[in-house]
Amino acid sequence: MEDASIDRIREVIRKEVPDWDSDVTWSTRYKAFSGQRSDWEPRYLFWKDLIIKIARHLGIFIIPPSLVRTVWFNQGGLVPLCIDHVLVEMYNSGDLLCSSDLIDPKSGQFAQLFYKVRHLLPLSKPAFPSEDEFIVSAVLQEKADEVVKLLSEDHWTSSCIITMSKFEVICGGPKQASVILSHLCKCGKAKYLAIRRNDLIEGVKVSLSSKTIAGATSSDYDVLHLTWTAEKLQLQIDMIDQLCNKSKASALASLKSGNKVNARRHARELKLSSERREKCDALLRRVEEVLRAIADAEDSKEVFEAIKSGTKAMKDKMITIDEVQHCLDDLDETVNSQKQVEKVLGSGSSYEDFDEDIEDELDKLMEESRISSADGTTREHETSGKAESLSNTLSALKLADNDVIIQEPTEISNVSKVLELAHS
């Protein structure tokens, strides 16, 4: 454990226990439990509450027993002799859980039924399970409530469906997400969803009201696939934005250095990237419209009307799961296509015929750059304005394709076909 975490634990202990450093109380608390339960129960409650408070303060609900024994309450090499007894009592009373106590949300219905039956039987727990990590039940419940609250702030419906990757981000990591999902599934507040196609698409349906989650419907899987599609398209747009910014910066640098050939090449790259971004953004807007329509439908009190309205929304928007999957297959080739375009563009050694509009604009930028250098007082906001002017100008350029013939990536034409189907 890091020194910073140990210092935080020390702060919590001294805040919660003002007489922690007292020699009299210290020696009494560190003794082993003996005698009747009534004799040592006050000390057990003290240690139990302190462990829960430390976990809550650190924002963790998964704790390694070895750290609790040897690090948390270590004073000069001495540890509480009763700490193992405390952990056993906390486990037996349900304040601590181990991984075997959690339901696996990814298992089948038979495995989950077996889990429920096993926990209904009056079987005694092991005296002390050999687990590397324990789960603090109280803090786990608080964290699960916090996750549901965060989701409620972003959704106005009684339930929501999100991808597993987003759920992991909200929970703080894959391990935490797995435990929280198991707890929510056990309470009937969540259900694991999975679509096994070319790519495994995982998601979670979470109840945002007091109602429990019923079985998953075909509409739930459609919503998961559309949600996953929207996230993938957004990542694609973010990547294209980075390429556009890189092309703009390179074009500006080429202009300042007087290399018009490179400026033209970067302008072409910028145009291709901008066109690809427009196509991705158009598909993203369509997917988001469908998701909003389905969310509005699911807000209805009648389940039948909600499913009917959601199906109608998908038909009205002229988009199907097969269309979306086809577009995603095309988008997966974007990176390779970009590399091919850059390779073709880089093969041209010279550009002799420039459009007059491009040539005039480049001359203007070069003239402004020389005037700015002569004055020696170029200001930061002026440079920013030139960059913006360059961006607007390059975006509006009509580039000639006489010298270099660029093969448009196949995915652009395929996406265009889908868009034409949607508008027809």
C-alpha cells in the first residue's frame, strides 16, 4: 500500500478515535478476545465500525485482509491480536462478503438458479474463507446507490441500458464494476446483456426506480447495439478531429516555411478527413434520434405501447440493425484507408498546377507572415486568428485532382449508400 494511503488511514483513525495514542486504551483494544461474548463484544463493535469507516473514507469496498491485519492498525510493529476474530465475526454476520457469496451475472440461468437455491439452504459458512479480498457490504451498498443515482441524472426513464465499458468507468474499474453488477443483479436492480456477433457487445440494464428488472427483451438488445454503435461512432469522430487538427497545424507550418507543396498535401488530407467526419456525424445523429424515440416510448406506462412505439420509431428513421452493422464494418477500415490515402498523397513529388484560389490565398498568408515577422510584435490572438482563417479557407478550397488520382476508401461509398437509403 502506498504511503499516501497509509497516512490517510492514520488521519481517519485519529479523527474517529481521539484517544488512539493513549497507552491505557491502546493496550486494552489490542488484546485478544477471551471469555463470554458479552465480555468482548464492545471491542468487536469498535473494530468493526472503525474498519467500515476507514473503507468508506478511502472510497473502497474491496479490502485485502492481509492489509487490515498488518498495515492498517500497525503501531511500531504491533498489530491487534483480535483482528482475525473481528474479521471472522464480520463475515459470519454478513458485514463482509467474499467472492463466492456473489452471483455471477454473466452465468446462465441454471447457474444463477443453483446459486439462489444454495443460499436458501441452511448451510453453515466456513470459519474463515481463504480469500485474498473481502467486500464491505455497507460500503458496497452505498456505492451501488451512488451508481444508480448518477445514471438517474442522465436518464429520465425508469430504466436505462448502457455499455459495459461505460458502466466500468462509472464504477471506477472492471473489478469494482463486476462486484457492483453482481450486487445489483442479486437485488433484481440490474441485468447483464450480451450480443455475440463479430464483436462481443456487453451491456447492463439498470432499474432507476423501485421496480425490479424483468427478463431482457429483443428491444433491450437492439437498444444496447445502438448505444454501442453511438459510442463507437463518437470515438471515430474524436479520432478524425485529431487528424483534422494535425492537418491544420501542418498546413500552417508549411505556409510559414514557404513549402506550398506540403501545404497543398495537408489541405487534401484535411478535406478527406472533414468529409469522413460529416458522414460519421450524420450516422451518429440518426442513431441518437432512434435512441431518443425509443426512450420516449419506454417512458410509457404500457409495456406493449412502448415496444410498439419503439419499433415504429426504428421504421420511421429507416434504420435497422443490419444497416448499422454494415456501416460499422465499413468504419473499421477507416484507419487502413487513411494510411493508404497518405501513402498515395506522399508519392507525388511535385504539384505544378495550383488552383488560382489556393495560390492567391497562400500568397496572402505568406505576405501577412512576412509583415508580422518584420514588425516583430506579433500577438498571440493574431496568430490564433490566422490559424482560424487558414482553417476556414482550407475547408472551402476546391482542390484539383489532375495530378494525383485518389481512390476514395470503399467505406465512404458504402456509408453513402446507407445514407441514401435513409433519405429515400
